[in-house]
Amino acid sequence: GNVAQQLETRVSAVVGALSGVERRRLCVGLDSWHAAAVSCEGLHFRIFMSDGPHGVNTRHHQQRYGTTAFPTGINLASSWDVALVREVATAIAAEAKEIGVNLLLGPCVNIVRHPLGGRNFETYSEDPHLAARMAVAFIQGVQQAGVGACVKHFACNNQEELRKQITVEVSERTLREIYLPAFEAAVKESHVAAVMAAYNQGSSAIT
């Protein structure tokens, strides 16, 4: 209510005061985990990102921290318990804030298409409805704790082998009914802070 409105007003004022160059700097990576820093309206900020969907991953950062390995996405989804997923997400966000992370790279909502998929454990399900419900709960838990969530990987990123070389051919109906509902729910229902692009190329239905 009031706090959210005040925050929205403050963010709008800060963004409005940024020059075009400064706005573009926010989209430039210093490295794989940091965006370029920007100073404005007495604030100095930059985006510090970290994986992931089942706990804050600090192995790529200069300083190592001890963080919790929570149950993976596919385990959480097996519970069908959105309250549990929201609680886990809140705990992950608390650890992220403790070490200065302000954008968590998760949840992963890609559809489980084959049992040998290399990242099936990280995502939720082959069921788009279940994936959407889990994603909404996770994002709400993270973002209500003051950390941004980044839903991934948009879209049809369903295999690890040759993931940067393949082109996914899929009909528009299949895309809309199976592969996109969880992303749509993440954006429309939980107002996710960011969306991560997929590694694969897509057919005309995707692009």
C-alpha cells in the first residue's frame, strides 16, 4: 500500500533524473555478476546479481560466504505447497541481502521436456500450471523481502547440450499453452523484477 507507493514514487524520481547515458550504464555489465555503478539524487547504486533458485551461489564472487543449499525447484514443486515455496524464497532473499546481492537469478521455469535434461532439477515441472504457481510464490517471497527476482530462461531453454547453438522449433499454440504460462504469470501476477533471456535461438513463433 503506502510503502509500495512511496517506493514507486522514489524510484520514478531517481530514474527520471538519470541521463540517457546513465540509464544505459545500468544495462552494462562490469563482469558476469555486477552492472555498472550509477550515482544520482544522493544515491550510489549498482546491481549485484547471484544465482540462484535453490540458494545464493557465491562461488563466482571474490569473497566466499557460507549460504544454505535449499531443496531444488523440482523437489519444492513436488510438494504442491505454495506457502512452503514462498517461505523458502524469503529465507534465500534474507541470505542474499546479508551479502549485498540485490538481484537473485531465479526462479527457473523452463518446462521439463526430457528426463535426461541437465537442469531439470533446477526448474519445477513439465506442467505449465504447476510451474506458474511455484514461480509466483517464489518471486513473491523473494521480492517482498526486498530482493529482486529474475525469472529464467525466456524461452524454450529446455536442454543443456549445445544450448547456444540450437534453434527451437515450436508452434505458436504449443508456445502459448506450455512454454510461456509460467513467464506470463511471473510478469503479470508477481511483477518480477527481471527476465533472463534463453541461450537457444527460437523459431518465428518465439521471436
